[in-house]
Amino acid sequence: MKRSTGTLYGVGVGPGDPELITLKALRILKSVPVVAWPAPLEGESLARTIASPHMRDGQIEIPIRMPIEAGVFPSGAVYDEAAKEIAHHLTAERDVAAICEGDPFFYGSFMYLFGRLADAYTIEVIPGITSLTAAAAVLGRPLAARNDTLAVVPAPLEEDALERRIADCDACVIIKVGQHLSKLRRVIDRLGLLNNSHYVEYATMVNQRTSPLSDIMVDSAPYFSIILIHKRGGAWQ
Amino acid sequence: MKRSTGTLYGVGVGPGDPELITLKALRILKSVPVVAWPAPLEGESLARTIASPHMRDGQIEIPIRMPIEAGVFPSGAVYDEAAKEIAHHLTAERDVAAICEGDPFFYGSFMYLFGRLADAYTIEVIPGITSLTAAAAVLGRPLAARNDTLAVVPAPLEEDALERRIADCDACVIIKVGQHLSKLRRVIDRLGLLNNSHYVEYATMVNQRTSPLSDIMVDSAPYFSIILIHKRGGAWQ
């Protein structure tokens, strides 16, 4: 049995718009004495920016800083250190909210804390709005309906794996587009799906941009960008 | 250009827990004069039950009743009629919130209204927490990490299509399990994935149930049930 300790909450704060946070995430954010947040090596934490209108003065904050560029995998040592600091608060019976963009269990950075702390501490995960449905909403284009199969495919995969997976589904969401944009355009064009593809960066944020993929001429995109491919656009009609 | 009319909001109210609604959905639910909700032919509307703590007296309500069992496709005539009633309010410059469980564009019933009204009226979609991430949260098991591919597969598919799709991904979410439970167990067992599979019904609701799939002995499940299959359980560690 786990000792009497604080609870670690993995809190999804959603895709960017601070209004797309849930009531439950809000309640927990306001109630905990300690908030941990991921951030790039320099500059602002997107998760903290989303959460900040809901945080209160005097909360202890634990920044978890590391490179977030595509292809650079999380540094184990940084998470070891953050997990140790969080464990210290939990052991002292202080609840901790570890926030992340989107959803903690959907490609979320929270997983690396979960992997280190789940055996010893009580953890509760508060799901968040994913970039998946946020992107569909801002495009005004349904993701999937009825018996459609939907694939979520990370852009860093090899070109042949991408091609096979995009070919074999009814709808496809490509995440972590970043520096892989020209490879993706090549694959999608080869499959004859360029006109079925839409691009979204920073969905629901102030700097959001949406466009048919065919209008995107650059070769690189922000890490937080997505391509949606619909093969059966009228499945819901 | 569209005429000056009310706006149709497609509002995702999340998976079941009324606290898993977003601030944005809440604001719109409280502000609109008209709320449309889907329901089975008889009995309560799940979406309305989730939303009801946030609704106010005097709102006009439009019930959209139809069979929701797996395999029964939405009745076009029912949606035609509902779209007509909603259009009447929009034309009179009254905003309408059409609510649905989960997310409007993720296998949501809102799509059938969207297909009928998007050409003539202004529509805004408010994304909601999907059953996908809600199920992962209540199981305490991450969905996907790093470069995992994730497949969303509707249970009504044919057995060979299910087998091929489950075999060819790192993580798989099977939705609309319902009456297809014994077929799914057969396929998953054949792929040697029974011990990688977890079952969730009514995620985040008061009657929620979670279990390893191997402990589920019945042959049929509620429509709102899900199976999560993880092949690389430790991808985040």
C-alpha cells in the first residue's frame, strides 16, 4: 500500500486557448500548493502560459526545462531531477499539479514523470483537449465519422512507413510536423492526397494559422503544427 | 456572404463527468437561447445530463431522438427535421448550441447537423474531451508517446479488417465495442495481445467500470465502451 502522501495530478491544459481548459483542471490548478511545468531551454512555457490566468499567487513552481525540437528525445537526467523534486513535495503531503499542453497521456510530456513516480505515489490524470480535435475544430472539418478508421502518425517516421500508414486509413492526423514538412508533402503528393490535406499551426492560439496544405510553400514548420488528411470528406452527409 | 443570422455552436460536453467540460463550452451553454441535444428513442440524453448542471431556466430545447445502437445508422429524416428547426432559430438571429458527448468532430453526432447547415449558416465548433483520452486517464495507462502510431478503430468493422489494423500500430483504441465484444476478444487473443488490452465502460461517469480485457467474460458491452491496446507499455520510460 502506498504511504500517506500528496497526490500527483497530471493536468492537461488543452491546446492553447486558456478557455479550452476543463473545470476539473481549473479546480486542481487553483487548489494545489505546487505546480510543475515543462518549458524549452530558454523562453516561455506554453503550458504555463495557458494555465497562468488560473494560477494563484504563492504557488511553488517547478520548471522542467529541456529541448523540445522534433527528433530530440527528452533528457532522462532532467526528468530524474524533476521527479525527485516533485517526490519531495509529495512525501511532505503537498499535492502537485504537473501541467502539460493538450492531454497528459496523448503524446504528453507528463508521461516521463508518470513513468518515474507511478509506483510510489498516488497519481490522477485529468484529460485535456488534444491538438487533434482542436485542429479539426479550427479547420471546420470533421475528423472521423461512423466506421472511419483514424490514424495518428508522428511526422518523424521514415518516409516509407509514413506512406504505408497514410495510405491505409480513412482519416489521418500527422503530428509533430516541424522540420518534416517537405518529406510529408512529397509522400502526400505521391498518394494523390494533396487536395485532401489541411495544415494547422498553433491551433486555438493567438498566432494560429490554417491553410490547405497545397498553399504551404515553406519546407519547415513549428513543432506544434499538424496536418489533417480526410479521404472521405462527406462521410457524415 | 452568409446572411446575418445566429451562430450554430457544435459543443463537445466531454465524456461524462460534468467537470470535464471546458470553460468555453460552459460560457456558450449559459449564453445561448436554444440548446439541441441527441437522445435515444426513449429515456435520458447523456449529453443533456452532462450539460444540465450548466444550463439555465428558460432555454428552448430541441431533442433529437433516434436509435443509437451500434450498427444502426442515423436516420436522415430525423436530422433533416432537426436541422430545419435549428435553421428556423438561426434565421431569427437566435444562437443555437448543439451539444454532443465527447467531441463534435470525433465520431460525434454533431456532424450530421454540420453536413446539413454548414453551407448556409455560421458554425463554430468547441472541441471536447474525447472518450479516447478519458479512458486512458481512468485506466492510468498512457495512450501513446514519442513516435508511437495510434489507431482508432470502430468495432463494427469486419474481423479481418480489425485484425489487420490492430496488428499494424503501436497503440490501438477500439471504439463502439457494444455487441462486438466476443469478436474483438477472438481477434485480440489470436494476435497474442490479450494481456496488453484493457476495457473501459462509461469512462468518468458514476457507473464507470475498468478491467483487464482478460477478466471480461460477457459477450456484449454497452455502446459507450472502449478497449485500449498497448504494445509498447514502457515507451515513456
